[in-house]
Amino acid sequence: CQKNRHVLDSIAEFLHKEVPGKWSAVSNVNTVHSLVCSNLVGSRYTLQRMLSAGLCVKKAQAKLALTLSRSNHLEVRECMSRMSGNQSRHQRLDRQGVRRACDI
């Protein structure tokens, strides 16, 4: 998510060129803009490219995300939650909620 639409539009343009067909259009909810990649290969490729280009601010989160698998989903999710601070803390599912969502 990004508050500055211009920044996200520039990132989206770059990503559409690097990994075509994997990205949604930039969407707007209230004052926050977002860009979504719903493809695992595209997401992993993008994270690896960002790390190799010198990503600094969210480097630990990107490295953690690259370790994600079906078997460690809950552990990675909990670690990521601890790394992200208190943003959306009331909207996160706990382990039981994640399992129920997967069952549904």
C-alpha cells in the first residue's frame, strides 16, 4: 500500500514491464493505493529483483516472504506480523482463524 499514487504508478509501470500479466491495476481505497500480484512466481521474482537491487527498508520482510511454503505458512505469517508493527493488528486472523479460512 502507498499513500502517494504517483509513486505506486511508477512502481506499477516498472513491474508491468518486468513481470507482464501478473499485476492488477493500481486501486484506491480512501487515501491508500495498492497494487496486487496474485501469482507466486511473479511475487518471488519481484522480491528477488528488489533484494538484488539493494532493497533496504523492508529487506528482512522480503527475505522472510521468500521462505514461504505450504508447510511453514502459519510461522511465516506470525513472523511477518511481528515485523510489521501494529498496523491493522485488529484485522489480522489468529492461527485458528487462518485454519478456518483455509477450510472454507
